[in-house]
Amino acid sequence: MTKLISLTINDRHYDLAVPPNRTLADMLRYDLGLTGTKKGCDEGDCGSCTVIMDGRNVNSCLVLAVQANGKTVTTIEGVETDEGLHPIQEAFVEHGAIQCGFCTPGMILSGKNLLDKNPGADEAEIRTAISGNLCRCTGYQKIVEAIRAAGKEMA
């Protein structure tokens, strides 16, 4: 049994038939091939599956695909622009904020969502915004610096 859903992902409209127990993360990765959304813990603890849904960060491993019906979703694949990398992606590269890369999509989306609303975010606001994302490699400082630098560029 499947449910029909209609949603927008990265500015592209989709009509899909999905099993009612299919997570948004699995739909993105396995049905649509958007593998930038990582699957880590499958419990909502690590943030590697973070996407932006209707302007809010969500752990896509905890959201059923049917719950995304009628919603707008941005994945890491939707961040890059026609002109190239988004300023936050450039800042992650320039500031050495990428190590193994597993947390990077979720960190970038969490940072981007914050900066879209508040490009002048201070360090405490940035740390709060990424608090749902775990990184085992960088110690967070370079990630915070990258997000702050991107905010200055976006302001």
C-alpha cells in the first residue's frame, strides 16, 4: 500500500507514491537519489540527515515522507546556486570546516537556515543553531568560524 504525496524539493515539484512508513530521509536517498542527506543514527540525535522543511530544520530520519506532503524541502543538493557554491559552502572550504564530511550537509543546512534569517548571528546563536548536529572531527570551532564568515558575506 502506498500514499500519494506532492511536494517541492530543491525548487522541483514531485508527485510520488510512497509507503506510509517510509521516512523522508529514505525517500530522498533511495527514491530520488539525493544522497547528500546522510543517515547516521536513525534516532534524531546526530543531525546528519538535517534538511530544511518549510523554513525549519528537521531530522529527516524522524519525519515520515507522508508528513512532507504539500511542503517545501531543501537538501544540501539545493544549496548550490547557478553561479557556483553558496557563500556558506565556500566558507566551509576556506575555513577548513570539513573533515570527514559526514556531518557537513547537516551543518551547512543548519547554518544556512540561521543565516537566511539572521546573517549577523553571533557565536552563541550559531552554536545554538548547530546544536542538533554532531561532529566527531573538527571540534566545532572551524564550523562556527565558517558560518560567521558566511554571514558577513551574506549581510
